[in-house]
Amino acid sequence: MTIDLTKTEDGYALLTLNRPEALNALSFDILRRIGAAIDEVAGWRDVRALLITGAGDKAFCAGADIKELRNRSLTDQKRGAELGQAVFARLDRLPIASVALVNGYAFGGGAELAMACTFRLASPNAVFGLPEVKLGLIPGYGGTQRLPRLVGEARALEIIMTGRNVAADEAERIGLINAMAQGDLMQAGRDFAGRFTRYSLPVLDCARRAVQRAADTPLHEGLQTEADLSTLAYRTRDAEEGMAAFEEKRKPEFRDE
């Protein structure tokens, strides 16, 4: 198996890239399998977040399978880039948040997959990089667009144009990851997800969509989106429950309604 998709006992979906002998590298077939797995998770109503990791302790994902990139037509190359972009973009449309658990190397497409997730946690031995320039290429699965949104344009240009590695401590310092996990990475991911998944999923989805629009629209349009989505959240039963619980000085019981 190259992709494993399971449910955890505490209500999360777990997608594991399971090709450790190749450092979980991405072939086009694996990209399609990732897309199918994300679509499957979107239909699950009993999970509260998607956790994504790589099998083994050496790599989250070492990037694209370079052998597949050789001797391709320009049309095929563009279609390949568009495939990777489309698959990773499905994480934006997923109604639940995703958390990348980066164990070891996250290079090229692996770094781009992690950046496409809502959040990123990394083990102390994690190393990120977009080394495509060393092959006479540039990132093609969203790296040139998502990295500046996370770390700023100047730092993103420096990382991409030098192709250098970014260790976990630097990744945390510059905002590439949300936290560096000490101890068991999987448990750290569950604990991290538990900080927000106890709230109403429809409301969390509204919050994600509002923030995502901030990077793509002028301020006045983003504010209108925020007004629309905050009104939508206000109309949920969970909002009524949350406000009632506050007034009654008790813990709210959200039902994702």
C-alpha cells in the first residue's frame, strides 16, 4: 500500500503516506490516491480533523518521483503540475481542518503538501526544503504561492531561490510550522487538534474560509466576506448554545448544527 486511510479512536481521520523505502516520494499515481482519500474523508461525518503523516521515521515526504519527470512533453508537464495543485487544493475545500505531522524530510512536493494543510506540526528532526532550483526547476504544486503567505515574500524568495534546507527550529521561528513537537508526534497532533475540534465544526469552517479569503482579496472585500460568514455562523444552533452557555456560566454542548 502507498496510502493508508484510517479513523482513530478519538475521532480523527489519519492519512499516512506509506512508501518508506522511497522516503514516501510522490508519484502521479500517489497524488491521485491522496486526492481520492481527501474526497473520501470529506464524506465522513464522524471525524473532526484530518491528520497527515509519512510512514517511517526518516521522511514525511521527500517530494516528487524525479524519474517520472524526465522526458515529458510540455503539455504533460503542465498537466502534472495542475494535478498536484488540484489535489492539494482539496484540503482548502475540506469541511474539516487538516494537520500535517512532519516527521523527517519534507522536500519539494512534500513541503508543498504540508503547506497546503491548515496546520503543521514537526518533530525536532524535521527538515523542510524546496530544492527544485537545484534541478533547474521551480516548485509546481503550490510552493511559490503558499510559502510567501506563511513566511513573507522576502524570506520565501530566499528559501526558494537558494534551495536551502530549513530545520524544524527555524521553521517554527519563521512561522512555517505552528509548533515543534517534543515526544510522540502523533499524540502531539491529536492534542493540538483537540484544542479546536471541541468547538462547532460548521463555525470552524466559517472561520477558516474567512481567513483564507484574506490573502486573496482587497481589505474591503475581505471584510464583506467576514460579515457574511459571521452572520452565517450566528444562525447556527451552536451559536445559540454557546451564547446561552456563556450567560448561564456553564460549558457549551456543541452539536455541529
